[in-house]
Amino acid sequence: MPSDFDLIQNHKKLNRKFYLSPVVEVAQKLLGKLFVKLEKDDLLAGMITEVEAYDGINDEASHSFKGETERNKHMFLEGGFTYVYLSYGVHHCLNVVTGIKGYGAAVLIRAMEPVNGIQTFSLRRFGKTKVNENEFQNLLNGPGKISQAFNLTRNDSGKDLLKDELFILDYKKINKKLIAASKRIGISKSVDLYWRFYISNSKFLSR
């Protein structure tokens, strides 16, 4: 089995140019990529399986629709930074900022397939190091679950994904035929936009 070091060495980190494309394009291309967090004694990694795009213009469901605020300021950074917000005062949600600085677009990471750091994920999610198959599939299949497992909070908002703490690797190429689209989940505005994208044959989805 490859070591944690091999996991990083064998796959290239996404560059700034990748994130500067339009949000809907980046959202689809993030499927199959590997999100990584380096902690003091652990390397945590999950393959992205489900995302939602939120645009800075003509998208009333986007946090940036009414302009920049203290809460959403990191969404207006240039592509390749994180935007982490607290949903309903309970769950932190990880987003990847896209486009040029000041535009205000981001991709919500809805689900991942666990790849490395399984024991840490399991401890944080279920309070134990060994999980059954159903629990394994449920480790990272939701925005709040991802933040709990990776221990992400608003303190992680505004971090550069080109640095060495949080980053995304070019991991697996997903056949376009396996990328499905649907309406976004849990929103009441701009509901006509089919901007939720997911790997259709994955077992690691939020629903």
C-alpha cells in the first residue's frame, strides 16, 4: 500500500489557473480530485464526489448575490482559496473559491470518498476507530460531516489551496458520462439551476 508521502508525491497539486475558470466548469472538474489536509500527526484525504456551484451574478442562492460582507469576504478572493461558513449555527461548510478576485463565486464540497486518515475521520465522526461498511460510506457524505471529520471551522476560511496545509491534488479522471447534474439541495432561490454535480456511480453521496 502506498505511504502517505507517496500519495502526495504521485499526484500534482492543482495550480491557480485551474481555479480561475467559471464556477460551473470548476465544479465539474473538481469531481475525482483529492482534498488533503496535513495535520501534525496525520494526512487526511478524501476524493471529491459531489459539489454545488454558486455564482456571483444572477444566482440568488449565492452568499455573494447582495455583495461583499464580513461573513462572505473570503468568497471574493481570487480562485484557489477556501470559503468556510457556518450553516444554521451548527455545521461548517467547505467551499472552493473560483474566478477572478472580486467576483464572488465558489463551489460547495458536498461529499467525498474517504482515502486516507480513516481512523481520524472515524474518531471525529463516531467516537471509535473501527467502523462498519455503512458507517464508512457515511464518514464524508455531507458538508457538515466533511468539516467534522477534517476539523474545519471558520478559522480555515480564506486559506490558500496552493499552500501546504489544505490543498487539492489531481487524483482521478472521471468519465464525463458518469457526471450527473441536478438541482441544488436545501435552497429556495434560483432553484431552476442544475448546478449540483456528482459522480453517478459513487456510493459516497449526500443523497
